[in-house]
Amino acid sequence: AQSVTQLDSQVPVFEEAPVELRCNYSSSVSVYLFWYVQYPNQGLQLLLKYLSGSTLVKGINGFEAEFNKSQTSFHLRKPSVHISDTAEYFCAVTGRSYNTDKLIFGTGTRLQVFP
Amino acid sequence: DTAVSQTPKYLVTQMGNDKSIKCEQNLGHDTMYWYKQDSKKFLKIMFSYNNKELIINETVPNRFSPKSPDKAHLNLHINSLELGDSAVYFCASREGRETQYFGPGTRLLVL
């Protein structure tokens, strides 16, 4: 079974500042990792994903994340945030084996960008 | 254009009523899902269907019954609605082995 921990429920930051949203996971099998963003009253949009290969993955809107197997982490970063990045961010994991195809989500991190 | 669509977007109803939410995907994916997002934004899987066959049923009450008439559609019927069913329900479909794409959500409010 897998689980995901998002350590920060809220992250306030000023516009143009860098931000890191933390995500740790646990799993008994190899995993695929994802970050989704949910803007207010909207659905979930895929930001980026790690499937294999390079541990640094780049996504949409200038976000990137680094897979660290030894620390079982997949932290999301952006060097300079905009007001429009204000949203809820969800880290998610799914196992690579055939019978574990459901996404397990973290509890979300609310990113609030201030002018 | 819409990849995964859901109707209705908003649903307000009385306790005890029966309601359905529809989901359609035009991505050609074989696997579709229903997730529930509660008032604290926590997302949890409810059901998964692969090519019209039920794959995952995550201890959801029997009042919830998914139906997949074909692999592009996965509907959710809820009988005898309760206050605790108020939530946002998301449909998703899966590309390949791992990537899921979500619909816009259906916001259900039970009064």
C-alpha cells in the first residue's frame, strides 16, 4: 500500500518569491508520482509527473519537482511565483504493479501568493 | 474539445432523493474512475472501471452504484442521499499505465 504526506497545509508567499511544496511518500513497491493543481472551484489539472528516467521533472506554468528515492520525497518548486499560482496543490502516488492503479493523494497544500 | 466532462456541474437536492452524475471522456482511454473530495479537500477513490468492468470498489456504501454503458462513459447513481454525501465528485480517465486526467467535478449539496 502507498501513502502520501504533504507536510504543509498552507504556504503563504509573496509574489516573485521562490516556493517549495513538500511531499513525502511511502510504498512497498516502486511508484509513479504526480502533482496536481486545483484552482478555486475548478477540477484537478496535472502539473507534472515522474515515471522514470531523470529525477528532475519539469511541468507546466514553470513548476518542477525532484524525485529523491532515498528520502522518498517529491518536492515541488517554482523559482518565482505569480498571484495566479494561488491554488491547492496535491501530491499523488500510484504503484507500478498491475493491481495498484489507483491514485493515493496527499491532503493538499494551499499556496497563497500575496502581492 | 473537452477531454473529461461531467454533468451536472452543480447539484442541490434533498435528503432521501436519488440522483445521477454523468461522466464522458473522448480520449479513447479504457479505464475510468470516480473520486470523492470532502469538505476538507481530501480526495479518495471510490470506483474504477476498465472497459466496462468494475475493477476497484473502495468500501463505498451500496447506495452508490456506478454504471458504465461503454468505455467512454462512467455514470454514478446515488440512492437515498444523505447529508454526508455532500462533496465534490470527480471523474477521471487513465492514459496508459499511470496518468489520470480529471473532469471539472460535480458539486453535490444535500439539504
